[in-house]
Amino acid sequence: MDLPQNKGAGSQQPSACKQAHFLRDVIFHGKFQFLKSLAPEENTRCRRGLYFQDGKRRVDYILTYHIKKSSSSRRHTSRLRDNAFTRTLRRGRAPPAPAAREDAEAGSPDLSMDHHDDDKCLRREEFERNLVEMGLELERDEETKTPGVGFVKIHAPWSVLCREAEFMKLKMPTKKVYEVKHSSGVMEKINAFISKLTDPLHPNLEENRIQKAKHLSYPFSREKQHLFDLSDKDSFFDSKTRSSLVFEVLKRTKCTKAKFSMGITSLLGSGVYLAAYPLHDGDVDGENAEPNDRKLLYEEWASYSVFYKYQPIGLVRKYFGEKIGLYFAWLGVYTQMLIPASLVGVIVFLYGCVTVDDDIPSMEICDQRKNITMCPLCDRVCSYWNLSTACGTARASHLFDNPATVFFSIFMALWAAFFMEHWKRRQMRLNYEWDLTGFEEEEDHPRAEYEFRVMQKSLKKDHKSQPEKEKLTCRDRFPAYMTNLIMMLLMIGVTFAIVFGVILYRISTKAALAMSSNPMTRSNVRLTVKTTAAIINLVVILILDEVYGAVARWLTVLEVPKTDKSFEERLIFKTFILKFVNAFTPIIYIAFFRGRLGGRPGSYLYVFESYRMEECAHGGCLMELCIQLSITMLGKQLIQNNLFEIGVPKLKKLIRYIKSKRGSFQEEEYEKKLQRYETDYFLEPFVGLTPEYMEMIIQFGFVTLFVASFPLAPLFALLNNIIEIRLDAKKFVAELRRPDAARGKDIGIWYNILRGVAKVAVIVNAFVISFTSDFIPRLVYQYMYSPDGSMHGFLNHTLSYFNVSHFQNGTAPLDPFHLGFHVDICRYKDYREPPWSPTPYEISKEFWAVLAARLAFVIVFQNVVMLMSDVVDWIIPDIPKDISLQIHKEKILMMDLFMKEEQGKTRLEDGCKETSPLTRSRSASHTACRNY
């Protein structure tokens, strides 16, 4: 059928759609009346929408679509069966009598739909007919309490489940049970003691008990059903598995009403269906809540009262699937590993608190008897000041800039290596327990947008090629690739521009506050500017995070990736780059650039010829870096990760109920009357795990990248994650529609990103210790310039001299007698020659000595720490020894099982040959052999 014919056929679609609806109503009219007469019992029998009207067939999947109906419309509940007569009715090939048709059209004004709605209707009809031909059973419900939405309930019979399980090579437990051997001897006693000690930390679930036996698993096969325990076929495939098998059928089934075929993804994308989702098992609370896995998860996992307990990962996997189970398992391992990091970080911070009074450079700064006069912090309005006024900043800097921070940086680099290895071992253990060993992901079905673009491409070729043979090439995507490159650079440029704008804010605000007549304001200029600038940075980061997330998705859509996996990986890469740059650009500026671009007194660097570049406080930029890190990290966690995750879903739910013209006082009573599929329709759709992983990866960056300047970062991350786990759990259990269960044996591209961040963290911390802190200058002074090997005199060693008569015109202080005396020489922090030197204000040899030591430390630190990380990676095996033995044991047991089966078949065949030569006996024997 070419395109013009397709358009022409559209003129007949309304009548065809009306005929199909009308005839179904006529045929099932008596049954509708019968069902309506049993309405009081109906809700009990179908268990609030979890089953079909017969109360026996479970609803495995739901499709929703838009309907137009008048207030007088009747309930349409039809069973779509696979028979020739019903298919004929759906095709509209048996139209009713003209009188009947006129009566139907006159009595049903809601059937007068426009061409677009009729086209969607016909595509639904064909798609549902094809589903029935695939073996699925459907039931329609258009008379619901959700206006404008119709529901198609899908049930997969046993034969369909078996067929799809075999296609997917789904591993299922066999009848064969073998003993799981645990550690023996001393290790067994130690493990038993630890298990008894941690027993209160485990959820109250049967699965948490140590399993001494395990069912041997094997890919399901219809020819080998005798291997599996099929005594209870209703529970052999759980609800998660049933819905995933139905979803596979939905993805394979096509609708061909147009020139190109459309799967469920295309139908959802084009609005033929509004949503497709599996049902939750039941309610989580209330008087109607029967015992189910969802309720159990809500009580033992999604409650804040069990924050101290381990997660029921097995039950999470059973209900949501392997990919979501792996995410929460990874989050649990990450949170557990933060406990030792937090303890060491607190010890390092306490060490700084204890030794602050013994820090000689801080004591020299606070010593008012030295009376060191410093050069002005800004032009004209700022005057000379005593170094002793920076006493508080210097003492505070010591809390984060002390020898212990170097040890902590090395510790955190090794911690990251241990964390990665621990997760790999945990992942392998879960693969064994979840029967994922040997699992390989197959290529996904094409996305809706990809199929649509392929269709457009085929139509442009004058119908000479078939859409199935077409594909998008790099040439087709070249404009999208160029748009991606330009937009990514533009967004990164926006981030740099905003950072520059905050720099201007700090410079101008500092100058304005310095002119204040209030002494308190003038004395707290630095603290005020630092804090307000950090808050502005936080607000900008939060706003740009949302903008960059939308931009990254738009750019990925432009590329038209073929599969969902390709789409997700491209989206993750773009989002990570943009959000990483957004979060860490202000921090990188403070750590490595601030105070190094300003120049010196008499030769400052100016922005727009009037704003002098900012400098670090005398204690260094580490304190300001700590303030920026703490405000950004805590702000993102409290506002973006927690407040948004709690408030936004609640707000969206409130808006949906307001649109439904129901008040909050009616909400609870209304929900009691809704069917399960209606209640789930009002929940938020699941959009993937990318946002969840992304916020944790950014947090991992805060914990590892600049940990040398903020040793309390692991502690704040730990406290956040304890809340985050329960918050995410509650969101998945109660706020979101049930996701499609997706299989996966690892966390995918996120592991590579984690490894990359951990490697970069080593380099960043090496530069922070070398160039941002005073650790290297102190070592150089102590071992090269100190007369007695102590830190006495270090302060004077780091300060250079400046003759105030060398100020540029118009930059000298307006009030040179602010300190009460005339100033001839002021000091500033730098390694430069004094004004009386033959080369005044030139860089001194001490600067080059310190720079050489800094670069040497970076090289040594980076190579030593990375070598230690590689040693940890090499020493710890990826697969635990007991799991490796169990996997090997499973292979041997499976071979023995099949060998015994072959031997039994051989003996039966030999017995068949030795039977009586009578024809009847031979026939019976051969029949027995075939049946076997």
C-alpha cells in the first residue's frame, strides 16, 4: 500500500472503527449486563483489579489509551479471543444493518471522532488483535472512575509464559537441590559469631537466613519441563517475571496499518497508547492491604524506622528486577564503605582541632607583638591592616591544612580501590545467587523515534526501498552530531561565564563593604563575601543542573540512537560531563587559580580596567575551598536530592488530583474505590535509574576529588545516603509505577565512570596538597631554610616587602594613617625580591625551590598511590573463592543430571527393542519411547 492509498483508506477508518465497537457491544451486550448485575461481588472477585472479571486469570500488564465518551456511555468490558469471527468484527468486514448502524451512531455521539483519533483506534484494534494471535488474553475496561482513560488488561496463559521463557533463556530452579558449602573450621565459627552479632540488623524476612541448600538452575525449556517443579504453575513464574515476559511479547508484536511497522514503543510515542506498565502487587497500607511483597518492602525497606538495618536486596530484585536490585545493592555497598572513611575523616578533623594551639605559623600570625603591616586588599578604599586580625582564619585553616590531610588523601585513594574491588566481589555473589552467571544481554528492539526516522528516510526515497532494510548512517546523524558538539561547548561556556560573574560579584562586593562605616561589617568582609558567593554558586548549580539535564536529553534525542541501551549510554555521558563541569568548575577555580592571577602590589591584574583580581586569605585558599565544598555538597544533598525528591512527587500528585476535580479530603475515599490499575495510573512513571546513579556519582566526586581540603565529606555523604536509601525505597514502592523488570549482570557504564573519577581523584588531591595547601612550602622551609629545623620564622619567610611609594597612580589608600602611624613598607604573601634588591619585585630563588618540590611531590604521590591501588586490585580476586567453587559445582551437577537422563533414555530404548514382536506391543513400546 503506498502513501496515497494509506491516506485514502483513512477516510473509511471512522466507519470501520464504529462498526468494530458497535458489533462488540452487540455481541457481548448480555454479558455486560450480567457483569454489571454482579458489581458488588465484582471488586472482591477480581481483587481490586489484580485479576480479570472471572477472578482466576491474573492481570500481568496494563495498556491505557485516551477515549472520548459522553456521560451516558456504558461500561465496555470485553474479552478479546482468538477466533475468526471476532477478528472479522475487528477488521470491520461484517458491518451491521444500516438501520442498526444509524441507531448506534445516533445513540452514541462519542463515536464521532476525528480522523486522527480514528487512526489511533484502528491501530489499537490491529495491535490488540495481533496480541491475541500471539496467545495473550485481553480484557477491556472503559467505564472507570478515571475520566477519558480506557484500560486494556493483559493476561499471559501458561503456554505463552513457557514459550517466552524459553526464548529469553530464562534460568529457572530445577527439582535438583544441592548443599551449599560454607566456610569450615575457624572461619565457620567466626562467620557464625558475626552473623549472630549482626542478626538485629537484618530485615525480618525468611530470605535473610543462611541458605544451606540451593536449587540447581537451568534455562527453561518446554522439552525439559520434567526438570522443573511444576506442581504449582500459578506461582512458578512470579509477578515480576510474568510482566517481563509479557513486555517481551509487546515489544515484538507489530502494528502495520501504516507503511511502516510499529511496536509498543512506537505506539506509545505516537500517542496510540498513553502508558504501558505492570501492576503493583497490592496496597501498602490501609484496611484493604493484603499481605504481599510490596507491603513487605514498604514495612521492611521503605520505612525510616529501619534505617539501621540491611536492605532486603533479594526481595527488591524479586519485585523490581535485577537492574534495580543491583542499583540498591551498589548503593548499600557504597554506604557501608563510607563508614570507615567517615571515621578516619572525623579523626583527621579532630587531630587538626587538637593541634591548632601547637601550630607555630598560626601562633606567629596571632602574635600581636610582631605587628606585621600588610598591604591593602583593594585599591583606594582599603587601607593597611595588621596580620594579627587574620588570626581566626589562620587557626581555622589549620583544621583542614595539616599533615594528617596528606595521610587522609592516600587513605581515600586506597579506599576507592577497596570499594571498587569489594563491589566487584559483591556483584559476582549476586550474579550467582540470582542465577545470572552466563547471562549475556541481547540487542534491544529499536526505539520508536528510530523507527519513525527510518520510515521518513524510506519515504524520501520515492518508495523504492523497504523500511525494514533501511538504517540511519553517520551521514544522516551528522547535523545532530554537530549540534551536540556546539551545544556542549556552549553549555560549558555558560558555566565558565557564570563562574566569572561570581568572581566579579566577590570583587565588587568586597570593595563596597570595605567602604562601610560599620566597623563590624569591615572586619567580616572576607567571611561575608565567601559565604554569600558560595550560596550564589549553589543556587546557580541547582538551576543549571535541571537545565543541563533537559539539554542533554534533547541532544540525545536529536542523535536518534537505535536502542534504549545506546540512548541511555549517550544520555549518561552528556549529562555526566555537563553536571560534573557545573558542580566542580567553581571549586577548581578556587583550588588552582584564585590568588595566582592577581599580580603584586604596584602591578596588579585588573578586570575591565577597574576590578582587581581577588587574592586568597593569608591562611591560603584551602579554607575558602572548604567553605565552597561544604555549602555546595550539603546544599545539593539537602535541597536537590532530598527536598526535590520528596516535594516534587507530592506536588505532581496534588496537581493530578486537582485536575481530576477532587479535593484532598476526597482523595482517601476516592482511592478506596479505584481498581489497582487505576491507582497505578496516577503514580509517576518510572524514567530510569540515570538520575539516581548520577547524584551518587557526583557525590562520589565530592567525597574523593577534594577530600584533602574537606575531610568531613565522607561523613556528610554517609548521613545523606542513610536517608537517601529509604527515600528512594519509598519512592519506588509507593510513588512510582512498577518498572518493567530488566535483567542485567552489572551496573554498566557507571562502573567505568567510577573508576575514572577514582583515578582523577588521585591527581586532583596531589595538586591540592602541593599547590593549594601550605604543606610543601612548610616542608621546604623546615628542611632547607630553617636555622634550627623548626617552623619558627616560616611566616616571615613567606612574606615579601613592598615600598608604598611604588603604588600606581590612583591606587594608594585614601586613608594611609588608618593604623595610626605612617607606613613606608608593607608586606604581601609571595616569594619575590625586596625593593632594595638589584632586581626588585622579581621572583626569588625560594619560589623556584618550592615549585620544584611541589611538582616532585605531585609525581611521587600520583605514582605511589596509583601503584598501591593497582596492588590492591591485583591482590583481591574479583570472584570470591566460595562462589567460584559453587559455580564449578553447579556445572558438574548439571552434567551429571543430563548424563543420568541420557542413560535413562538409552535403557528405555534398549527395553523397547527387546519387547514382543507383536504389532500391538511394538506400537505401545514405540509410543512409550516417543512420549519419553
